[in-house]
Amino acid sequence: MVDILPTSGSFQLVHNRHRKHSGTVEGADSILPATGTAAARREISAWPNYEPTPLAGLPGVAERIRVGGIWYKNEGGRLGVGSFKPLGGGFAVSRIVARQVMQSTGINRLSSINLLNGQFAEDASRVTVTCATDGNHGRAVAWAASRFGCRAVVYMASIVSPFREEAIAAFGAETVRSKGTHEDAARECRADAKKLGWHVVSETENATEPQIALDTLAGYTTLFDEIHSQLPEGPPPTHMFVQAGVGGLAGTAAAYTAQLWGVDRPILVVVEASSADCICRSLLEGEPATVNGELETIMAGLAAGEVSGYAWKLLREGANFGMTIEDDAAVATMRLLADAPYGDQPLVGGESGVAGLAAALLAAGDPITREKLGLDESATILTIGTEGATDPTVYRRIVGRQPKDVVSEGSW
């Protein structure tokens, strides 16, 4: 193996001993009911500038690590926001505004599409949504607020880069800097929301109403619906490596694949930063575990110390394994995608966005893990590039080039 492939390095694999070996995930139908997910996909697909993001094949890398295929769902161009987050947080904001407008006007039914033409602008402007963010989630909430006519206030930790704050403010959101960590920012956000009657947009129980978190997860199913339509006909992928912060996307992956493929669903490996391994610890203990401290990692989107309760209900039975990786694996994978040394198309992946692919490469490069996961020449791996270069300055520092020098502008 050549050095550009992160096939050696420190990682930990955790087997989920609590998983039931069946074709279902208990709780999936109540957390993600078919009527709710269908409504989310119907509304999101009608938003202006919506189009499915690419599902890129990486046959050169697959051949190099001796597996049958690798798919990389590239979310860098999603709705001009740079990550998958508008599908979740964006859809949740649209439903918050719709519910509040229905309450103030007496209208019985209102979709996000009805909000886009400005007909209910005055009522929508009275709504304030808020969140705590390391970048992507706040940017998506700010984007959605600008589209659906409400006010957004976004809290962030002291270490969030100036570029990411500017990107949030560019959508008209107010930004509030905490002097501490992400958890400090989240506490400030919740306290102010409770005092001022704002709506906290979160995929955890920290949302101000349970439906907000459920709408967020429902929005994520659009991504998997796209993947399903983009995969070639035939058997589903054998493996999925999906990165997690609080676990909403990974939990949705567990539920969606179980509902779609049953016992034939892919082996699901949930990937975390080694310094923020709340899900891996939870899988070991069989109940939600908390990680305290600074949670320092360049994979800022994965810096979460506590798993979402809704995600945990899905992952406790739906995840096969948890896996932690170090920052250097993400760095190497970002460079691998940009350099494309094995003939694949060059891709721009952000620090958090490449984590699932980085974990797959590490697992395939370790003989014991490779055998344990069944990563042989017939295996097909699905990964999700959850973000592009959401901070071009950080990307250049890591990769050595600007994103636009890797791929054409607008696709990262």
C-alpha cells in the first residue's frame, strides 16, 4: 500500500452486542413513519434549486484496497450550503414556520412551498429559530430561515472559524459567540430560547418540541432516497460507513436500510472521532454514554459528547459496529480524494465529510478487521461525503490547494 492511502493508523472497532439479528429496527416506524418521510421528500424535492447530489464511484480506490466497489455520496453542492444539513435542519425550520403560521392564521394545512412566495411573510417574520453549531448545522438553519421568512439566531463556540461565522451571517442570521465550548454555546442557546419563546432546531431532545427532531430525521431520508435511486440495479451495498456527531444521520441510515432491504441491508459501521466517541461507548455499555471535555478534533461536525435519544433508539439495534478514527486519517482521505491517484474523478471532501470513507479504508487495510467485517473482493461499500470545503482556508491548509483548483467552483 502506498502512503497516500490511510490504510494503517490508530482506530478502534466496537462490536454492537445488543443488536438483534433481524430484518427490522424496533422503533423505526414510529420515529420515521412512511407518511412523514414521504411528505418530507415531496416538499424538499419541490424547493427551488433542489437536485440530487452525485453518487460518485471510486473504482480505482476500490481496486487498490481489494473490494468490489466504493460509492461516495458527495453532499458538497447541496443547495449551495455545502453539506447535507439543509435536508434535516432546513426541513425542520420549514415545518416550525408552517406550524406557527397555521396557528396564527387558523389555516389547517400549510406546506413549506406555501411559504416561499411571501404570502405569509408577516406571520413568518414573528417566528425565531435558533441553534448551536460548529458550522454546518447553523449555516443550514440560517439558509432555511432566509428562505422561509423567519428570524434566526445562531450560537457557536469560541473556536468556530471566522469564515464559517461569516457564511452563517451571509444568510441574514444573527450570530452569538460563546466564550466556551460547543456545549456551552448549546446551553446558552437553550436558556435564551426558553426565556424568549424561540424554537431550538436540533435532532436531539434539546429541541423545544419533539416534532422538531423528528422532522430533522425525516428530512435526512431524502438523501437515502436519492442513493437508492442512484445505485445500480441488483443487490444492495454490503457495507455502509456513516459518520456521526449526535447520530441523526447514522440512525436514519439504520432505519431506512432496514425498512428498504430488511435482512439484506448493509452492515452498518458508525464512525466517530476518537475524542468524541459517545456512540461507541454507548454500544459497549448498552445505554447512552456521555463524553465530557473539549472533544478536540479537526472533524468539527463529529465533536459531540452525547448521542441523540432518537438516534440511539435506532442505532442500538440497527448498528452493527462503531468505529473511531484519528484526525490524520481524515487528512489523508481529503488528500486522496483531491489527488485521485488511482484514476478516479477528483473530489473535494471536508474534514468531517470524509470520515466514513477514511474508516472504510482503515478497516480494509487491517487484516483482522477486514476479516471481521467481511471486506473481501465481493464487498461493496457505501459512504456519505457529508460536507465539502465549508471553510476553503482550512481546506487549503490541509490539502495544499484551493477547492476550486481541485474541481470546478460550485461543486464543492
